[in-house]
Amino acid sequence: MIGIIMFVVALLMLLVGFPVAFTFGGVALIFGVFAEGPDMFAFMPFRIQSIMENTVLMAVPLFIFMGIVLQKTQLAEQLLESMGKLFGGVRGGLAISTVLVGALLAASTGVVGASVVAMGLISLPVMLKYKYDKSLACGTICASGTLGQIIPPSIILIILGDVLGIPVGDLFKAAVGPGLILIGVYVVYILIYSFVKPESAPALPLDEDVASKREQYIKALKAIIPPLALILIVLGSIFAGIATPTESSALGGVGAIILAALYRQFSWKMVLDSATETVKVTAMVFAILLGATAFSMAFTYTGGDYIVEEVLSDLPGGATGFLILSMIAILILGFFIDFVEISFIIVPILAPVADALGIAPLWFAILIAMNLQTSFLTPPFGFSLFYLKGVAPPSVKTMDIYKGVMPFIIMQVAVVISILVFPGFYGLA
């Protein structure tokens, strides 16, 4: 039972507020030495070297760099302004444009914090100005910003590909369908909401600064085409088999620099700042990975994995019962801990059981990825909620944000259930 006690202690320390990487590493060291002695960690340097030489994980810093560079080109601002004017004449048009821009930013940057902050700064004041319901506005921005977790190129898909041993290109292809379904569900919800409560999502007056609708379309296309071209190049090169995800991530980094030059935002200071932020984020991810590796080693050596596998394998309902319980567990854990910790700690525990029960790895991975996206929205520690609250005007209260995200959480859970019940519809059976 040492492994189970170790797991509980680690979760309690995370809830208290200890740093994630040091919590996992420290707990593993204490319990590992107590159970097996210091020799347990003799192979730890080799595991660290293996992580550092993993070419799949090289895509993580490169995609992060691409996203940060695009954030600094004011891409989000131009997209939001153009799309807002394009769809503003429709009830709920501003909210719909926010969802569509969120999807484009997800596919071109994949950085949730950057997307939520950009849309919070640009879209939220406009929606409030035109008397949009605060909860609808906040929920739309938070949910749209998290689309980067399921729409490729997604950092979480790269991590899951490495953890589960699935080609990242296959994961990217498999995630496109669920991502588009989720976007469609959001848009339908906004249309229904604005039809039932027209005063909560009014149409915008026509843009007086633009002479014709034709000019509005041209302006919108100028804002949409460059990031769309980058998306097609990065994902197209993977789907066509021309480049690996690692190679395409490098291509994306170069493409982001070219876009920065096109938008006249290029400077060596911008490149240095982007590189510095990339190093910080990457260091955080890999520090957690190293701590999780030590934790996983200690957990396995103390027999915790056998206990978990035995319990989960004997669940009523077989594979279906296991999938339901694991999805509920991941959803609940997402209320308190980050998707990176769940990917590196929880998923490796569940993966052998899923394999033993004959569950398709691709189906299992997409279910986890969609489920983990919800962790960005769930109170009290959903990161999107904090990002938006940090840039929202004082009139927007925390409760407005919490109320706003609840329908979107329900929609995400509904899509997870649909993937669980109808995997063939998504091509995952």
C-alpha cells in the first residue's frame, strides 16, 4: 500500500500549494528510499537522458515558440476586430466570432493563456459595450480559449502521444473531428441563447468606418488568410506525410517569424522575448516530467501499479466500466491539478489497464485529451478563469465567470460522452 499512500500524499501537497515538479520528485525520493533504499534511483540519470533525447518532445518548445511569436504579432487583435465586424450584424455574432477566432488561434498558436488574455482584452469590452450578458461573454471567451487543447497542433496531444506510445500525427488527425464538433456545439448554443434571450446578445450596428460589406469581407480575409496559411502548412505537412510533427513544429516557428515580418512586428527584441518565454514554459513542462518520472518509478517499484491495475480490471462492466470510471476520475482531478500532471502521473497508471482490456489507444487518448480540456474551465482552479479575471474590467465579478463557463463545461462533457458512446462516428472505433 506504500504506492497508494504516496499518491495520496502527493495530491494533498498539490492542494496545499507546493510546486508540482518538486512535490512529485520529493515524495518519490522520500517514499522510494524508505521502501527500497537509494539504489532504486540508480537508473534515474538514464531515464533523464532518454527524456532529453526524445525527438517527439522536441516539438513542445517549438510549438510553444510559434504560439508566443504569433501572440506578439497582434494576430488575435486583427482577427477579432475583423471577424467581429463580419458577424456583428447577427444576434450573438460577436460571441460566434469569438469562438471562430478562438478556433483559428488554437490551430495557429495552441497557447491557452495567450488566447484567453487576447480575447479578454479585445472582445470582452466590445461585448460589454453592446450590452451582452456578462456570463455569456465570459463563458464564450474562456471556452474558446481552451480549444487549443484539442485542436491540433496541441501540446497535450504531443504529450499524450509520447506517454501512450501513439504517433503524434495520428493523434492530430483523430482530434480534428471532435474539435470541429465542439466548435459547432458552441456556435449552436450561442445561436439558441441569442434567440431565446435576444437582449442578452444583440446584433451590432453596421460599421460606419467601412463603406461596404465587400470591404468588410476583404479586410476580414486579410486578417484570416495569413494564420490560415500557416495552419495548412504545419498540419498539411504532417497529414500528407511530408514532415514529422517535430519537423513541422520547426516549420511553424519559421512561419511565425515570417508572419511577424509581414505584420511589421519583427524585431530581434521580439525574438529574444519569445525565446525567453518559451524557455520558461518548456522548463516548467520538463521539470514536471522529470518529477513525474521519479514518481512513476517509485510508484511502480512499491507495487502501486499492480494494485491499481487489479482494482480497475475487476470493475463491473469491463472496458466500458473502466472508461467511465477513468473519465470521471480525470474530470474530478482536473478541478484541482493541471493537465500536465494528469498526463504524466495518472495516464501512465491507466494505460496498461486500457491495453489489457483491449481499448483502442487512439480512442482512449482522444477521450483523455477532450476531458483534460475541461480542466481549464472547472472551478476553483481552472486556468482560463484566472486568465480572464486578470484582464476583465472591475464590473465583471468572479461569479459572472463561473456562471458563464458552466454551460460550456456541460457541452464539453456531452461531447466526451458522445465520443465514448459513438467512437465510430469520429472514426475512432
